[in-house]
Amino acid sequence: MNDTGLALPASMRVFERGWLSSNNVLFIGRDDTALVDSGYLTHAPQTLALVDHALGGRTLDRIINTHLHSDHCGGNAALQARYGCSTAIPAAEAAKVAAWDEEALSYRATGQQCARFGFNTTLQHGDSLMLGDLEWQALGAPGHDPHSLIFYCPSERILISADALWRNGFGVIFPELEGESGFAEARATLALIDTLDVDLVIPGHGAPFTDVKAALGRALSRLDYMAADPVRNAENAVKVMLKFLLLERQQFALDSLPAMFEANPVIEGARRRFLKRSADELAEWAVQSLVRAGAARREGGLLLNGEL
Ligand SMILES: [Zn+2]
């Protein structure tokens, strides 16, 4: 059972993680084991411990990534080293991973870390795959990330929704920050999810939930709000990036923030393209926003991570 009250199929385990690491879904089938998404690099030892414990002496055969943001594939390298498991990634990312192009893979742009990993196969929209002796469909879910996949199991009516749909919203619409289309794709992805018969959603972050129609309604109204004024998406991105940095490092000197913002290509791009304020002003605004939300606190000259 999970805290939704719905029993998961016996071959499935969900590891709900904090926000620095995405959730992980472990499948233990008769002949094969697989993990969907592997968390953030600095949590890799915890990921290994969770997986190892749940496998009860079996090996991990496969990793499957919904998308390649650092909080979803940061444990890949450690898992590969431990188990020699094969790895499947979205097909559109294959060349970038093969060349380990940190620029194209977003790690440099976000200032986030990811240990280099390899892959063996790719997945794309329309593929079907067996996970935990159940048949799943890979569906393209652009918006938050242009190449993200989500996984749907028709027989169990379960959706692994990654960052395309959370209980309250969805992940930052990153393409829009670079002047590319993302709102329209996110809308189409929500419309696609609306066509599926779903009893249980396992999101990339937060607890699994059951009322998919209500979540879709909240996501659509949030998307309308963002799309009506892209500054809102840019402001949200800056807050999310700052919170991620705080989760990763726990604290930093307040007076180092403007320079950190300028050195972070995603934040700097959002600032120049949409936010039209100085790095000092933006840093102060972001700090105030997080403090007001209880997500950070000031102490002396430091900004400290706060529990949400
Ligand atoms: Zn993501």
C-alpha cells in the first residue's frame, strides 16, 4: 500500500524522495528488475541503499530514465558501477549522452552536477516495454522538457508522469526560458494524459495520487496563468533554481548570490530575456520569495535551506 490507499502491483515499489532527487520506481519481475529514474548525484549513496535493500539480493538489470534532468539520472553512474545494469534513455538525447555534452544536457546551464553515464538502448513515443511483468507504453510528454517520456500501464491504470504532471502543477517549462515553445507542448501533454484511463499517478516529485482529473484541472489553470505572462514562468524558474541550489548546498553567503545568479545560464537568461532587473535586485527578490514561503531563512550573512 502507499498513502493513497491504493495497492501497487506486487512487482512495483515507489521510493518517494525529497525534492533534490526525483522519485524512483523499482520493478521486481520474475526474470528482470528495473528502476525508473535514479535521483540526484549527491543522493546516489541513498539511492543505492534503497535499491539494494528492496532487491533483497537480486541484481538491478535495467535503468530507464523519463528524462535527463540531473535530479532524474544523477544516480545512473553509481547504479551502473554497482550492478552493470543496462540503461535506456529518451532517443532524442542519445547523441548528447554519447558525447557527454554537458552544455546540451543542461547540467552546465543549470549549474547542477551529474556523473557521466552511458546507455544501451533508447525509448521513444509509442514504444512498449515490460516492467515488473506488466506492459507499459512510453509516451512523449514535452513541455517541462522537450524530450521527456512518461510511462502508462493500461492494465493497472497507472501513470508514471515524471515532471509533466504533479499533484499541484508540473515542472518549470524550461524551453520558454530560452525563447522556445513549451507552453503549447505542455498543454498537449496534459490533453494526452486526459485521454488515458488512470487510477494512480506516480509523479516525479511528491506522493503518488489518485484524482487525476482534479490534478489536470489544477495543472491547466496554472499553465494558463504562466502562459498569460511568461514573466511568471521566468520568476518561478528563478525561485526553483535557487531552492535547488539551497537543497544541494544547504547554505551560502547572501552577498555571493548576485554573482552566482550571473554565472548560472538559466537564471541569467531568464533575467535578461524576461525579468529586466539587475542581478542584485533579482537575487534579493528571490531570497525574499523563498523566505516568505518558508523555503529558506536568513541568518547573519547567510541564506539557509528551510523546510517547506
Ligand atoms: Zn525535470
